[in-house]
Amino acid sequence: MIWRKWLLIAYLAFASLYTFFLWWLDKRRAINKQRRIAEKKLLQATMWGGWLGALMWMSFFRHKKFKWTFLWKFWLIMICRMIPVFYVFIYR
């Protein structure tokens, strides 16, 4: 049963690194005035487990912190994804 938690941790770490990289790339492209990564793709990466990487990126680099049309979707995904993860680690 413990190996499942380690598998979940490994998956979340990989997904967070991937999401962190996507957000970094989007910020890089914004600075260089190049074509940006679609918000849909950033939100999908966040939804599929990269919520920690996205949250760290937003906190440290203040990227997409003031765009309300994006933020409400982001926080909805964050809440929906954190509840099952915390359930697994606290109650299992």
C-alpha cells in the first residue's frame, strides 16, 4: 500500500516539473514577444497533476496573477485536484 503513495508522489513530481516548465516557457515567450502557450494547455497541465508546479510558478514569478478570467478556472482546478491528494495522504 505504501508503494501507491510513492507512485503518486513520483507522478505529481513529474507533472509539476512539466507544468513548471510550460509556465516558464510561456513567460519566456511573453518577454520575447513570441507566440504564447495557450491558456487551455496551461490549465490542462495543471489539471492533470501539475497544480503544485503551477502554484509555485505563480507565487515566485507573479505570472498570470491578475488575469481574472484565468484565475477563477485555475483555483477551481486547484481545489478539485488537491482534495483527492490530501485524502489519500491523510485518510489512507
